Amino acid sequence: MRARNQALEIRKARAWTVESAEQAHQLLKTVDANLILTDLALPGEDGWEFLKRLRTDPQLAAIPVIIISAFVS
């Protein structure tokens, strides 16, 4: 994460990290996000449910989302 934060700092961008979809929803109500990166495997509400909930919120629905996930068996 340190390298990511340094790269973002150079570009005058900010990143926030949360542990769950619920925390993400709470944070997104308080920041001006331009992009959301999420995993599908989230504790509690999974990534698909997070995305559905995001798309039903008029304040957040237009924010682009990139899903990054890896499932290993």
C-alpha cells in the first residue's frame, strides 16, 4: 500500500481503504470519489451486493467501478 500511496501522491490523488462494504458506503457519503476499486470477496455484504446497492443510490450511482478479485481453490 505504501507504493500505491506514493504513486497517488505524485498524481495529486487520494485513496481510502476500508474493510467492508458497509464501511465503503459510509465513507462514500463523505468524500468526493471519482473511482471505486473493489473486491468481490468482502466480509458481510459481498462485492456484487455492494455494487447493486451502490447503483441504487443516486448520489453514488454514476461513480465508475473497477472490480479486482482473485479466487484460488
